[in-house]
Amino acid sequence: MAQPTTRVRLGFTPNVFTLDDLARGVLDTNELGGASTPLTDVTSDVQSVTINRGRSKDLESFFTGSCTVRLLNNTRKYENTNTSSPYYPGIEPLISIHVDATTDGGSSYEDLFVGFVTDINLSYPDQSNSFADFVASDAFMKLANTEVVNQAFSSTTSGTMITNVLDNADVKFSAGARDIETGISTMQAFSDLSGNTLSILQQIEQSENGLLFMSKSGNLTFKSRHTTFPSSASAIFSDDGSNVPYLSVDYINDDNEIYNVINLTRNGGTTQTAQDVASQGKYLVRTLSRDQLFNNSDTEVASAASFLLGKFKDALIRFDNLVIDLKEATTSNQNSVLAREVGDIIQVELTPPGSGSPSQLQTLEIIDTISYSITPDIFTCTYKLSNADVQAFFRLDNTLFGVLDTDKLGY
């Protein structure tokens, strides 16, 4: 079967007149600016694409997504010292990059990565060949390079505070590149908040127990904790010939995320502790601590401690490192894989060899990380996963999580 067709476009800085610029500030040699930077399709030169987006595990914040595209450079058109390049002098850091894929010949595309080039590395393996590696990061990189300095913020919900931080004059994050939910928890007021912008936003994320990430389409996305509660699987991955097939998966039974003492402290508050003696007797004492949370009351922080204890006091078997070969998948299954986003809930089914009961293992998993490895002959996708059962909080009218005496209470 044919693998999806990958498209790579770069936003080379246009050769427009710029005052005091040595290359673009010469009269009668440059165009006048004003229009937005166009994207140039460089797909014909693509040798490989690697993408990595997500977080290392459930309790961690999302890291800055990365993408590396290797382009054939035998004509030197990706060399910024080559004045004959059609892209000269626009081959420089912080130009935009957009990677997407199609399964229908180009009628529609699914985004895989949107971000900004941080490094352009040229290599010359022999006298006949040259390659240009465009290394990119998503917009978390931009937030990590800004600071909020002595700014005042009113008490409001978590999502609204994120919006207020992004709107701040110190940050100036594009209003058109956001998907921010209102949030459930109330954040406290600050009269002189200072700090790294990304760190502040991730502190709000932890205070809400929500999700904050850059989407595959380049939008800063915030989901409240209630949105993260799973309701049904967005896709099913099986090894028995049904649903979406996969190459391999790891079966994990470890102690990496067992916590039976939770200590949470908000800014200006007292430490709120929740613990489970039975879990301590079974797994020893394992402590998770968070401080400087932005919540408005100790009461809510105490609820958050109980919430986290309910999630992590027991050991849960999980699947991880799910690898899918899109080259061997049907078009429908390719579309299902390309549509997935971090934070999605999927079902994984594994049929172990030999006899035993049950004959097939089935679990709901949260996608923590999405990675792609793409060449003209390879198109694989790997998911790192967390067990979604830790998110199984009771909600009415839900066939999976609406059963009395079987699900935990949220807040």
C-alpha cells in the first residue's frame, strides 16, 4: 500500500526592503513589504522528516515540540551565502515551517507539525552531495524566551488567566493561534507577578490539573481537567486483524507513577496533604509534592490533593511505545492515525501468545507523545502512553465511567 504523501513548506523571509539591513536595505534592489510571508513548497528535496511532540508522562508538563527536515542541497539553494539561491537572503533562523500529509492525492491535508526553524545545518558527506537539516521547534520556544515582569492579574478561572498572560504586553502571543478553554479552578490575584512566561503558564496548568500544549496545527491549546476525563476511545489499535493494526507495543508493569502521599501548597497558603495508608503498606511511602500553585483557596488545593491521590495510589498496568506502520495501513486507518492528537484517548488490544484468561488484553490509554519517522520508503508513528484508568472519574450518563461504586470522584 502507498504511504501518506508528506508535504514540507518553509516561510523563507521575503526579500523586501528593510531600513538599515545590509542585504535588504539597498534602494532599487528589493520589493516593498506589507503582505504576510508566503510558504514555499520544498517537498521535492525532502530526504527525511522526524517529529516529536508531547510529554514524558502523565504528571509532567508538555515539552517544546521538535521537527527535523533533511533537504537535498546539491544545487546550494538552501545555503544563505549563495547569492544565486532563489531564497537568498531569506534562509535564516525563526522562519516558519509547516509539515502535513495527505492520503487522497492532495485534496485535503492533515497537519503534523507547525513551528519555527531554529537551526540550519549543512553537511557534505562527499564531493557529490550536500544536505541541509532544518531543525525546528513549536511556539513553546517563543514563550520560553519571554518574561512577565511585575505584572498585575485579577483573580479568575485558569483558562482566562492564561489568556490574560498571553495578551500581556510582555508576551504578545498571537490571538489567532490559541484554543483556550475557560477552565474549572479559580486562580488567585497577583499584584506583581514576574517569571518566565512558559513556566507561569505551566504553573496554571498544574493548578488546574489540565493540559497545556502546542497542537499539531500550531495553536496553543489548554484543556480543563474535566475535558481530559475520557469518555470513549477516539481510535482502537489491535493486533488481531481488526481495527487499526500496529507493529509492536510494550506491556509495562512498574512503579514509576505510584504516589500515596500528596503534598500540595498554593502561593500564600498552607500545605494540603492527602495520603493512603493501605497503598503505603503495599508499595512503601511514595511522595509527590507541588508548591507555589496559583489556586485561590486551600479548600480547592485539598480537593486537588485527593484527586491526585485517587489517580496514583495504585499500580496500573499500561501499554507504551505503540508503533504503527502507515505504509502498510489502509487509507482509512492512515487517516485515523494522522488525525490523532496528544491527549487523545485510544484503546489498545493485545493478544498474547499461548493460553490464558483473558485471551486478549484491552486498555484505554492517553496519548502522551506522538513521534513520526518519515522517508520516501518509511512512514512510522510511535505513541507514548499513560493508562487512562487513572482518569476514570465518575460522570453521569456515561457507559464507561458512570457506574456507581466503580469510578472515583473528581472535583
